[in-house]
Amino acid sequence: MEKFDVVIIGSGPGGYVAAIRAGQLGLKTAIVEKDKELGGTCLNVGCIPSKALLTSSDHFIFAKKEAQKHGIVIEGVHVDLAKMQQRKDKVVKTMNSGVRALMKTNKVTAFEGFGTITAPGKVSIKSSSGQAQEIETKNIIIATGSVPIELPFAKFDGKTIVSSTEALTFMEAPPRLLVIGAGAIGLELGSVWSRLGSEVTMLEFLPRIALGFDLELSNLLQRSLTAQGMTFHLETKVTAVKVDNGRVTATATKGNEELKFEADKVLVSVGRAPFSDGVGAEKVGVALDDKKRIKIDNQFRTNVEGIYAIGDVIAGPMLAHKASDEGIACVEIIAGKAGHVNYDAIPGIIYTNPELAGVGLTEEEAKEKGIDYRVGKFPFRATGRAVSNEELDGTAKVVVDAKTDRILGAHILQHAASELIAEAVSVIEFGGSSEDLGRTTHAHPTLSEAVKEAALNVEKRALHIINR
Ligand SMILES: Cc1cc2nc3c(=O)[nH]c(=O)nc-3n(C[C@H](O)[C@H](O)[C@H](O)COP(=O)(O)OP(=O)(O)OC[C@H]3O[C@@H](n4cnc5c(N)ncnc54)[C@H](O)[C@@H]3O)c2cc1C
């Protein structure tokens, strides 16, 4: 029986990054993946394909609506969806082979098959062709990720009632698309299909979109997306979905009112559930919490010696970079080093246009926690770069501790927010203040100047403000 130091079950951004780090640290490592390709949800049906379609559809809107403002005349702009989808598939394939090459470089053995822990230190692998084998290991990391949540009255049929996985593969823009749930995934895929021609209606149970993000900026994002043609119904609880002859009717309640929505397809994007079915965790005594997430201590250890867990299958935000950083920290702990993840500095992003990014505390969270806080804000339209780009929407905002000036959170709504937020993440990681950020030289003309100006504005001393 082959023996390893670490066996990782699941090859998403949690598992495969943990495997790389384990290889770097000289641990004899194996990764077990039930799907044909490595990379998990993120690479195959999540982050990467969604961003490929978001980029392509954004280029289409630029060519159709924005190019002329720049003096660029493009005639006969139209979408070749088959080609767009082929490009997306090629992006995914390129990344798949990249992950496989990384496994080889780091001397990680990749097993194709379903992994089940049969006892602490033992993993059985059943391949898709039915062959079974068992491997031995000192340590096991469960990195089995998550799956889309299904609504009991709207079971996925893969054609008309779909999850994000199928909504990434439509070969025609559905004329009318209903999206249940206005979180990151719903807003991103709603945007893609709205840009590509669908009439998109977003139904959200809460009185706001983008839960977890800054409320003021989420409201501004909703305004932008509405201007782009998406329709939002908030405080709207879907209670039934019927499919008749390939047409959908959703029934919802809003206050005392009953509403009906008709569409050609419905995307259910109400969140994801941790997935550990069949991995054998409970059989060997690993404890789960009430949400079926694997319980761990602050060092990713489960209650069973030698078994660890990371990523979407444990508590915390379901994000690829959170899973990866946990994978690195977990392996470092296994190798006797001091692995650590700073959960106060994990950015979250919605890749719409404009993008919405946030890290640390929102203003609402600071208020709820009773923190004495101050806020600095700055509109992008007051920066030279946003004006020259004609991307005027958006605001940068920092939340600081009123006494110490330490930055507790930063929130950005802008076309390039996903890149701009990295600066704030670093400042938070180093325990920096708005004074530190405001005194840092930012290149001109850049969008990042708005982040500096927001920091200066904590003391009401932003420079480029007319009519203060
Ligand atoms: C449409 C969409 C867009 C997203 N966009 C973003 C984004 O832009 N940024 C971001 O940070 N996050 C994004 N996410 C979330 C992100 O994909 C997840 O947070 C991330 O993939 C979690 O990583 P993981 O390693 O924990 O699990 P996963 O990526 O889910 O990987 C788990 C792997 O384990 C395998 N597995 C499960 N059980 C077994 C078993 N018993 N044996 C063998 N293999 C097994 C699965 O097949 C899978 O490959 C998105 C998700 C979706 C659906």
C-alpha cells in the first residue's frame, strides 16, 4: 500500500494550493479528485469561467455602447455565442493543464477517483471505471468544497431551472431570465446574460442586494445595474416555481401582495452548501456543525487526530482565496510551522460593472458592534483617470477606528475595484491607519488616487472636492 505524509481530498483552490505548499515543504503528498479535471468548482464551474464570460460580455457592451464615445466606429456588432463559449472553455482547459503541471512540478501524486476515509490514516479511492485502491497517510485534509443550494419547490432540471453550472453554458441568451437571489453569483451571471440580450429579473428576499457588502455601495450598484437594464424586486419571497412546456412561472410574495413572474429560464442562486457526502468523515467520528460544515479548531484540526479540513466545507466566506490561504496555513501547521489566516483581511468581490469590492468591517457592522468609527469617502468621478476612462460610477470608502485611526474596512465600487481593493487589504494586514494611506504617494493619473483621497477624507481633507 502506497504511503504518504499528506493526502488531500478535493482539488479546488483549497486542495490544490495545499498540495503545492506540501510539495514545497518536502512532504510526500497525494491529491484525490473525483472529477476528471483538477481545479474544483472555482476553476471548472465558478470563478474562472464566470470571469471569462463577464470579460467577453463587457467587451461586447463596450463595442456596442461605449466605443463611439471614444471616436471608435464599429458597425454590425453582434455576438457569436458559440465562439464566446469556446473561448471560455479554452480558458478553463489552459488553467486545468496549468494545475496538472503544478502538481507534477511539486511532486504531488494525483489520483482520479472518489476519496473515502475508511479510518484515520486510510483513504480508499474508487475511480470512475470502478477500480478501487487504498492508500495510507499520516495526515488527511478534507477539501471537498460546496455545491449549489436547491430550493425544495424549484428542483434543478439542468435546462429550465438551473444552477450557476448550467447558466455558464447557455448556447442562446434566454429571452427572459429570472434570477432568484441577488448575491455575488446571481448578480454576475444576471449581468452576463443581460449584456448578451436577456431580459433579466432579479428576485431577492432581503430588502437589499449583495448581502455582506457595504449597504450604501450595494445600493449604488443596484442603481447602475438597473440603468443597464436589469430589473430588481427586493423583499420578494419566491414560494413556487412551475414549468409548463419549457416556460417558467414563479410565484412570489411581497408584503401582502402575490406576484407572478414568467420567464424562459430560472437561475437559482440562493447560496452554496458545504459538501462532504461520501467522504466518510462522520463514519470515522469527525464532527459536523448544524449547517453540515466540518468543525475545526483554530488550526484546521477536526476532532479526529490526523484529519484536517479547509475551504468551503468549513465555516467562513465561500471564497477561493480564503480556501487557498487555509490550505497553505493547514499544511504549514502539519509541517510544524506557524500557519495563520487573518480573517479580518479577506476581500470579497462582485465582478459586475462596476465591480463591488470590500474588505474588513462595513459601516453597518461597525455600528452593530458598537465601535466608535469614522468614515472617509471619495467619488471616482472626481479623479482625472475615471474621467478620461469615462467610467464615472462609484465611490471609495474607508471605515476607521475613531480613536486609533486604524483602518477597519474598505469598500470600493468601480470598474477596477477588484484590483484596487488589494491596497486596502495590505494596509489592513499591516495594521495601518487612514493617515498612513493618505500620506502614501499614489501615481497620477490613477484610479487608486480615489482610495488615497477617501483616506484623507476621514479628516475632511480630500483635495479634489468642489462644494465640500
Ligand atoms: C459561479 C461561481 C463563481 C464564483 N466566483 C468566485 C470568485 O470570483 N471568487 C472567489 O473567490 N470565489 C468564487 N466562487 C466560489 C469558489 O468557487 C469557491 O469558494 C471555491 O471553489 C472553494 O474552494 P474549495 O477548494 O474549498 O472547494 P471546491 O472548489 O468546491 O473543490 C472541491 C473539490 O473536491 C472534489 N470532491 C468532493 N468530494 C470528493 C471526494 N469524496 N473525493 C474526491 N474529490 C472530491 C470536488 O469534485 C471538487 O473538485 C464562485 C463560485 C461559483 C459557483
